[in-house]
Amino acid sequence: MIDTKIACYHCGDPCTDQHLKTDDKYFCCQGCKLVYEILNENALCAYYDLNTHPGRSQRHPGRVGRFAFLDDAAIAGTLVSYSDSTQMHLTLQVPHMHCSSCLWLLENLNRLQPGILSSRVNFSAKEVFIVMDPLQTSVREVVETMTGIGYEPYLSPGGKKDDGTKSRVRMVQIGIAGFCFANIMMLSLPEYFSVAGYLQDRVGAAFRYIGLLLALPVFFYCAREFFSNAWKGLRSGTLNIDLSIALAIAVTFFRSLYNLFLLDGNTYFDSMSGIVFFMLIGRWAQDRTQRFLVFDRDYRSFFPIAVNVKRDQGTEPVLIGALKEKDQIEIYDREIIPADAVLVKGRALIDYSFVTGESLPKLVEPGGMIYAGGRQVGEKLELMVLKRSDQGYLTNLWNRETLKKDVKGSFLYKASNLFTACVLLLTLSAALFWYVRGETGTMWNALTTTLIVACPCALLLAATFTNGNVMRILKRSGLFLKNADVIAAMAAIDHIVLDKTGTITLNKHFKVTYNGLAMNPQQASQVASLLRHSTHPLSRAVLKELKTAPDVPVDSFRNVPGMGIEGWVQEQHVKAGSRIFVQGANRPVTGEDSSCVYISIDGIVPGFFELRNTYREGFAAFAERIQQKASLSILSGDNNAEQARLIKLTGTDAAIHFNQSPEDKYHYIKKLQEQDHQNVLMAGDGLNDAGALRQAQVGIAVMEEGGHFTPASDAIISAGALTRLDQLLWFAGKADTVIKISFVYSVVYNIIGLSFALQGLLTPVVAAILMPVSSIGIILITFLLTEWYGRKLKTNAS
């Protein structure tokens, strides 16, 4: 037997067998030794360099073959979100990941398993998104590989769901801690106000023991998460904020026990219960913020995407959230598939670039599987829904990318960790100082009260409460943020880039004028039926202007991107689009032609529809205001037909660029960032803006009434609120000001409190009163200031 103080190189557990040794490294069990050998063989031992003992104990690896059920294709399919002949996508819950070493190893799974093409970790959600080659490996082998290195995924047919258990436990803990805190405070009144000692002698002793009984559930049940988190931080070599909280709770509790049974009987159970109660309130507020974010990230909250469902009496538009299994739906050209489905009728050419990154569309024959998130290119399809929309691939798209942008949101967390280290150092120094001087009573006071008074929770409360309240006010104003870090990024914006069509213009509000020979009702119905299969804004505007039912069948229609649409309607060849597309003129399309939709029926052109953009109300005033604070650029995929109007609306200082492809928009943002604009905001309305939205420091997707889906964005703004974006940015800047004010308040409080606590001049009771006063002060400051700024935001809007 060797010294039990020797820790396992992999997991950190005590080693009791000197034979389990490799490369001068000891291991607690054969499982940990095997994991090390696997990583060493694959040159992955950098895993151990990032953290000390980062692994999980492998003493109980589980029975062999327990994942054999994954050989059943139907069962394995419940874990698969996308699959074709070359790749398969899995999203697996990994509850055991806890540090940077875990993240690094899980993102290098391809070096352990040849069939794994890539793996990406969403650390906050404890998820791993894996792309694998089904010809080289299987779902079972992937799961067994992860389990073999200590990261067994949580397997469930419907995925791991949040059933609200954690929230209910937190509320129960708050209730118990609040009840005990209030009653112990009342029972402590004899200690606070007794003068003659009557209450102390006759009643106080009984009250102290009742206080002990009330303190036990607070210490052992309500406060357990602080001790658990502090221990996890110590194991990973970090000083997290829960360490000082746990120490304050433990020192206060055990000193109270010492006094109660061995010394003068004075207890501080009220102080301990107050610490736990107010800290749990802070965590509850943080949880509320996180639940709010998850709700807002649910695409159904932003995109009431409707789809036509076939009924006995015809078709009926239904929101995708209301789709049911076996519903028959219609999908038109360029529309996104809203749910996993089987192709029933039509020729499907599905663009999965938005899902897999593949640029070439895939041909799917009738009876084939089509996954949510793909986009049809071509004729109308009829599909049968296999899974509800909340069970398909589309629900993962918004959360799929964990955007890694340079934000300042972690400043207070770093400051809190540094502050924790300083507080511990000051506490030990003060205790040692008074101990050397022989003043034991003062030493205990300094030790306890310093930990209580200087609790750095106020720093995190400042960020948590401010950001949570700011996000609530922004939501009320029509701006939905993906996470709280976006607030700091918004405050630093110095250049704003706006897409034109659908962003600063109204897709559904063109001024449409028809020029040419009048069309009879049959011709109007034919044109309307053809335009029904187009998603181009100009076609939609003309369809609305025709005011006739598009109820004539269309055969073999063809969409030509950027040009127009053609098809056979009642055995007549109908075309609609640009002049060069319809007439075949041997000259380029002019700016005037680009805002026109020409019509031809069997080669005869009866006339054309002229359309003029309608800009959002207040856009000119908005452009003037925004340029007082930041530079402005406007990008458009259209040609320069609107150039003169845009210059008149925005002035000569704005940079306006036309004929911009999605790649051009992306490179424009990147070029700005490489020059003198380090903080760029991009606002766009479609998937063609996705690259630019992802590249910008802040990407905002514009939501219209019937919207479409844009996954790569930091925020979503209601179209009506776009012309108030300058005011929303101003409000985000004020949020940063509120946090700084709260930070200064907290620092001043801590300096004053520490100056008394280190001298041993405070008792734990007084320190416990000061501690919640500080937290309440932070809450009041952040709430009142954000509400005040929010009222100014509302006043400006009116």
C-alpha cells in the first residue's frame, strides 16, 4: 500500500494500490488508468495540462454491452437530428462536463474516433453537437467512446427536458430560509434589546435553542449549493464566489454552536440564515433571467411562421407550433421546411446549406425524408409531418451556434473572483494579527465579520439584476436579446450597417401602379396563380395588388433567382419578372426596370407593374439621429434604382452600396472591423444576411409580422421598433452606467465595512444586518435607475 495522500492523476481520488502506475503516474483504478492510456496513445494528454485531475472516477464503468440497444436503427434515430448518406448529426447531453479540460477533450473527439467528423460543445447547456460519418462509425460507437473516457451522455428519446425541478427546489429553499430567518430574528430580540437581562436569563436561553433548531434546515438544506459549488471550485483550482459565502456561513454557524454550548451563549443563527436567504434570492433572480432568455430564444416567440395545412374543405394556414403528426402541409419555392416530414407529392430540391453548410441542394424523391431547416428550391411540395415542430431540427437552430464574440460582460465576474481572493487574504491576515496579540475574541469577530461584510455577492447582484431588468425593458420595447452579454456589446457600437429590402423598407407596403392594357379576370387569375409560387417581395406585392383568388393550377413552374418566374397555367405560358426575363431584350436592365414586374401571356406583354419602396415611418429622422452617435452604412442586394431617394433620406455621410450578395455583406462587415470600426452592428431580415449578422459584434434580425427564420443573430427586433434603435442603444449604454454605479457603491460599502471588521469592532449580528442592507441597496439602485432610464426611453418613443 502507498500513501493515501497520493491522488489519482486522472480524477484526483486517493490511490490505494501502488501497482496501478504508468509513466510515473498513479491511478486509483483500472478505469482511470485505461482512460489515460487511451488519451496518451492519441496524443491528447494536453487534457491534463489545462486542469489538475480533470477526469471523473472510472471505478464503476458499468456493464459491457449496455449500449447494445443503440444498434436498433429506430432507437438510435431518436438521438439523430439530421442524417444522409455522408453525415449524421447528434446532440448529446453530457452532464459531467465541468471545466476547460472537458471542453477541450470533447471538441477533439475526432482524434479518438475516426468516424467523428467534428464535435462542438455548448458548455452552458452541457451539450455536445457531433457530426459523424455513418459509413465509418455508429451512434453506439460514439456513445461508447464518450463513456470510455468518462463522459457518458444522458440518453433519452425526447432529449433531456427541463421539468422545473431545480426551480421548485430553489423556491422551497428560499421559503424555508426566509421563514427561519424571520423567526430567528424575532427570537433574537432579547439579545438585541435586553437591558436588565430579564429576557436574557428567563427566556433568552430557550429562544437560543429554538433558534438552533430553525437554523439546522437552513445550514444543511438551504445552503448546500454554496458548499457544493465552493468544493467544485476548489477541486478545479479556482476561487469562485461561493467559497467566501460558504466560509461565512460555516464560520457563523460553528461559532454560534461554540458560543451556545461552551461560552456565553450568544448566537448568530440569524446572521447565518440572513446570508443564506439573501444569497438564494440573488440566485433566484439569476435563474429567472436565464429562464427568460431560454423563452425568448424559442423561435415560436419571435416567428409566428404559418404553413398551409390540407383539410377536407381546402387549405388552412396554421402556425408551425400547432402542427401535428400526419398533417399534410404545402411548401412553396424558397420556403423553409418547418418540421421533419415525408415527401408525398412534388419534386423536392432541398437546400440544406443552413443546416450542414453544403451549398448544393439535395434531390429527394417521393417517400423520402425531409428535415426541418431545409429550404425547398423549385415547385410546390406536399409533405406529411412526422414530428411536431418542437421535436424537429428547426428548434435547435437558434441555439446551435454559441457565438464567441468579444464582449465585456464577464468583467464583474473576474472582479468578484479577484475580490474573493483578496477578502480571504485579508481575513486570514486579520485573524493571525489578533491571534498573535492574544486577543482571541477580537480574532473571532474579525474572522467572521470580514467574511460576512465583504461578501462579494453584491458585485454579481449588480450585473444580474441590472441585466435582467434591462432585458425585460428592452423586450417591452420590441428588442429581444439572446443573452445578457449583448447589452455591453450594444453600448460600445460605433458603426451601424442596415440591410435595405425588408429592413428599412416595408415588404408588404409597396406603392404599385399598373401600366398597359387592362387584363381580363381570367388573365389576372392566371398571373395571380403563378405569382403565388414566388416568395420575392415584388411578386408578393403584385399578387396583393391583383386582388383575385390564385386558384388556378400551375404546371412546371420555374423560379429564376433575381429574374422572375414562369410556368404553364391553363395551357398558356405565363411569365412574370424583370423586362429582360420577360421580353428577352438584348440590353441590361435599368434602374427603372428593376422596380417593375413585367407580365407576358403566351409571348404577349399586356403591361407591367411599377413598384416603389415604402420606407419605414420615421426612417429619415432615425438616420439623422443615429449618425450623430455612429457611422451608418446601407447595403442592398438590389440595384441602384433607389439611390437618389436613399441619399435624400440619409444625407451624404451615409455609405450606400447596391448589388451586394450575401458574401459581399459579410466581407463588408469584416473590412470595417479590420479598419477603424471595431464595434459593428448589423441589422438584416433574412437568411441571406446570416453571414454578416454572425460576423458583426452585434447581429440583429428584423422580425416582420409573418416573419422568417434567421439563426445567426444576437438579438431580434420587432420591425416597428427598428427606427428606435438609436434609443435602444442609448438605453444599453445606460445599463453599463448603472452597473458601474452599483460597483462603486459596493466598493465604497466594502471599504467602510472592512475598515471596521478588520479591527474586530463589529459583531456578527451587526455585520449580518449590514450585509443584506448592501444587497438590498444594490437591488434598489439597479431597479430604480433602470426603471428611470426605461421611463425616459418610453417617453422618447411617445
